[in-house]
Amino acid sequence: MSQTPQQTPGLSPEHVGRRYPATEPYIVSAAKIAEFATALADDSAAYRGPDPVAPPTFAMVIAAQAWSRLFDDPDLALRLDHTIHADQSFEWVRPLRAGDAVTATLEITSVRNRRGTDIIGLEVSLDTPDGEHLATATSTLWHTGEDAA
Amino acid sequence: MIGNAESTGLVAVRPLAEGQSFGPRTIGVDRSRIVRYAGASTDFNPIHWSDRHAVAAGMDGVIAHGMWTMGAALGAVVGWIGDPGAIRSQRARFTRPVLVPDTDEGTTIEVSGVVISADEDSATIKLDVIHNGQSVLGRVEVVVDNQAPREGETA
């Protein structure tokens, strides 16, 4: 809201609570589910046939679309090639199904700095455009600034 | 004799009980598979397909996506309990990379799991995910629905 004009871009604890607009709805398809299951070497029948569900970690495909909001935010000045995905967790309400439309909404939940590395907590909510909550993907990223390498 | 039958059995019947276990289940991964995963997941970070980029990023060579390893490990749980819809949560820490050599045989991860707590509502399964004798995911816990599947429910 009221950033001092001379402030240089960069992540800081004041960004905790920043929430980005939901992504455009992603339409889950049977073909993409099968492709994803094959890539995981998972031959479960649930992922194939006319009415498949998606492997649980398929949620990351959609959550990652919201990550681009973060890396495109000029205030934060984050670089993907300086970023390490340190941990990940998911909570699922129900499996994603072929035909689901899913939006992803990202919020910055924590920012800490330890010896030049920013430790960033993110939460991405996956929902239908009608407001049905489907899953939450929670991540910790480590971001190393230029001066810390 | 907790765990013995389940260690060799392919599928566990819920409800799960504390101490039940499965694995190790071996899952192969070669360059072709992680290129497929890059396309399927739309994660095209070049450290997953280019040795040149991987080395520049400080790796010994191309590594698997952490999310591939996490997803494949969860696949072992789904294979054990039979129903992806029963998975409620998963968490993991990415502790070591899985180096994927440019060979026909590629490499493997071995996934095993043990139920560390269970009640009539849910069960928590702790996973070990091993590559070349070392753990590559830390604190991997999967919570599953622990009610017996209802009649007619797909398993």
C-alpha cells in the first residue's frame, strides 16, 4: 500500500499475507491424467478408462500455475534459478476428476531469512470456480540472493 | 508377526493397524521417464533434462523432479491400499537428489512404508524412499482414510 519509493525490490516479512488472484480455471482431462500416471510409472486402473481420477500429486500441476504469479511479482524479485523446493505437503478433499475445472490461489504465509537465504512459505488453494475446495498444496522454498552465493 | 504378510502382499485391506508395512517396492526411473514427467507436469526446468544445466546448477548430472519422487512414492501407497481416493494428505522434505544416468537401465528408488498410527477414522503411514542406499525424501508421511471400503466402492 504505502511502500517508500526508494525501497529496492526484494522479499521481506511484510509480504506475508500477500494473496494473488486465482488462476484461470484449468480443465482436468483424461488424456493428461493418463500421461501423468504413465510418467509416474503408475498403472493403477483408477487413472484410466472413461471416467478417471487423477493421481493425488497431479494437484501440483495446477498449483504450479499459481507459482508463476509469485515469480512474476516485481516487488519480490525472485529468480526461479535461485530457488530450491525444500518441502511440500498436500491435503486433499477429494480426487481431481477428468472434467473438473480448477483454479489455484496462492498466498505467502511466511518469510524468514537465514544467512542470506530467504525461506518462503506458500499455500496454494485449489478450488472449483463454484467455490468447492479440492486441495491445499503447501510448500517451502529457499531463495538464495545474488549476494549470498 | 506384524508386517510380514503385508510386506510380501500386494494389497492391504483397510482398516490398517499400527505396525502393518509394505515394501520395499522398486520403481525404475530413466531419462525417458523424467522427460515424460517434465511434459506431463509442465515442469521444464533444464536440470531435469540437460546435463549441462544440471552441472551448472551444482548437480553431478540430470536429476529427477522432487515431485516425481514424491508422486512415485505415493503411487506405492496407492498400490498397497488400492484406492487413490483414500489418500488425505502427504508431506515430504526433499533431502537428496535422485541422479538419473543417461543409460538404458536408468536407476531406481525403493519405497517402503509402515503404519505408525491408526484409528477407526485415519491411518498415518511413514515412508522410506531410498536411492543408492540413501534416503532421498525426509519426514514422508501419508494420511489415509481408514474406514473399510464400502460395498461397491472401487478398490
